Amino acid sequence: MSNSVIIKSNQYGISVFLDDELPYEQLLQDIIDKFKESARFFKNAKMVVSFEGRQLTEEQTFEILNTITNYSGLNIMCVIDKDEEREKYFKQKLEERIEEVASNCGHFYKGNLQTGQVLESETSVIILGSVEAGAKVYSKGSIIIIGSLYGKVYAGITGNQEAFVVALSMEPVQIKIADIISRNPLKPSGLLKFTKKSVVGPKIAFIENGTIIVDSITKDIFNQNTQNEQ
């Protein structure tokens, strides 16, 4: 097989090295062949992707992303842009969007919460960072963590059973929503119920039939919980 497309793994996902001289249509076919060959490895995986070795237009980038997804089953979470100016622009827009969401949804906190730190909010709170073991978060609304959850979180503390907890990685010591409390299921006293499809990836915790359920985030599940809270 041609070496015009080379896939290398890294700590974030994969880097795809593309031949800079091959005509684009031929390169696209080589991408199809390469990812079809690797489909068994990539199927249903969630990864960050970066493209190197060739300058791509926006249209080509989207076409290649769709091609990879269609022929490999890979779920591409985001694309790392090697263009510093463009990356800076996207980062700025992302932060602006997060600020906008925070202003509409409630309290916004940027940074990691370390052991011993406590964050309290009168509304729903969005945390751009991780909640480490030994840290605590209290909120009258929901708690959304754009990072990992290892500590203790208490949502809907005034009795709001429609509140929920979201984290990109969820391994808490303890979660409490309204008056329902659960602990890490890896410990003997654990009461959290994990659904079959919530093994890895972003998760949401919510109350169902008097128990805190932890499930993988899907559009339908997230929409259902956010609508219930409103």
C-alpha cells in the first residue's frame, strides 16, 4: 500500500501524515484505503485527530474527516490545528462561547479544584477544569465539569431532583443530587448504578426512580435532562 497516508498514535489520539505532492483525489482514495484497512481497530473509538505534512483547505479538511468517519467508524472528537493563528482564533471563540453559556446557565469557574478546596454556587455551575480527590462542589442547580471528576459533588442541594452532574471523566468519591447520595461503585459501599454503555467517555449522573444513574452522554439524554431542569 502507498505510504502517502501514515497514521501515528499520540497521547491525545492520532496524527495523520499526508503526502504533500500527490494529487488530492488520489490522496483521498489512499485515505479511504488506509482507514478501511484499519476499521477494525478504530471502530467506535473516540479520538482527537491532527493532520500533518500537507496544507489543507477547510473544504478538504471536512471532506477528509467525513471520509475517515464513514470508512473506519472512528468518532472524531476534535481536530488539532497546527496553524498557530487559526488555533488562537478558535481558542478565543471557544472561550467566548463558554462565557456565553455560563452567563445563561449560571456560575462559571475556570481552573482545577485541588484537595481541600470547596466551590459553592447559588445556580448551576460550569467548571472548566477538574475536581480532584478531596475537593468539593456544592450547587443549587446542576454541575458541569469540562474535565475529570474525582472528588465530591452535591447538586440540587435545596432538593432539586431535576439537577444533574456532567463530567468528561467521572470517577467520583461521592455524588449527591437533592437528597439522594451515592458513592464510588468500585468501593464496597458504592451505590451508583452504571448503565452498560457508560464504561468510558463523558458521563451524566441523574436521578431515576429514586436512584442516581450514571450514563454515557448522548444528545437525547443530555437534552432530556437539561429540559427537565428548566
